[in-house]
Amino acid sequence: MLSLGSTIGSFGRADAAEFLARFAEGVQGEGGGGGGGGGSVLLAVDGCKDGETVWQAYNDVEGLNEKFIANALKHANRILKSEAFKEEDWTVKGEWNAESGSHDWHYIPLKDVVVEGTQFSKGERVAAVKSYKYDGIDRLKLYRAAGVEEINAWELHGKDYGEFTCFGLVLSW
């Protein structure tokens, strides 16, 4: 199996461990032969926790990530079949959150607004997307919580990006 990183990074840390544990159960179940099977997963995770580097990666010069996140408000309007979220009333902001080890996107109303009966105050941060980063210590905590084991790892020399093969137990099909 192959997982290229965005999935794990999008979960909160506890939820990521639960997802990984279930993923591992599914992979091991694919081994066939009545429970003696196993498998392996190539899992890519972003381990960079340098705030400036992460911020620049998500806040590109062209503003493409910001436009992508802002588009969710337009999509919500299509679903609601109304202009519940007026584009001119909102801004989108991405920032590095050193405490949680994540890059966080927020919707922020530029004035007090009411959407479908819910009041949002000017400047209030409304969570949109969180992207968690996993350095070596975080990966070990994740694997331990998920009950899996890393058996090999490759990292781009001098960078905090890499691929990690996990799920020890039985590692052959």
C-alpha cells in the first residue's frame, strides 16, 4: 500500500494514530491465508517543523493555496443554494502553529456576520484546515499509538521530507 502524506497530516494526532491502526489492520488482512498474512505500507509524511519554511510552502506568492481554501466558502454557497458566505465579508489566513506542530488555515470575517442563524464576530478565527507535521519524535509517537513499527526510512538529505515504511509484525504477502 502507498500513502503519500496528506491523509495523515490532515488528522489530529490521536485521530491519525487511530486511522493508521485501522489502515494497518486492513493491510495485514490483505495477506490472505487465514490470519498469518501481513503487508507493508509506504507512508510519506512531512516532518518539517521550521515555521518559516512551512509558512512559505503554504502561503505561495501566487496565493493558490489561499484561493483553494477560500473556494470552500463558494462551494458552501452552492450547497446551501444561497449566498450565505459573501466573499467580500471574509478573508482567509494561513499560519504556522508551533504549539501543535501544524500549519493552520482560518476563515476570518471582516465584519460581524450571521450565516444561517450563526453569529460570527469580526476577526473571529473559524478553523478551516490543519496540516500536522511529524518530525522523528512525532513519528515514533504516532507509530507507538497506532501499534505499528517503522522498518525503513528514507529522507531527502538535509531536508525534513521523506518516506517511511511501517507496520512491522509480518512483512510479507
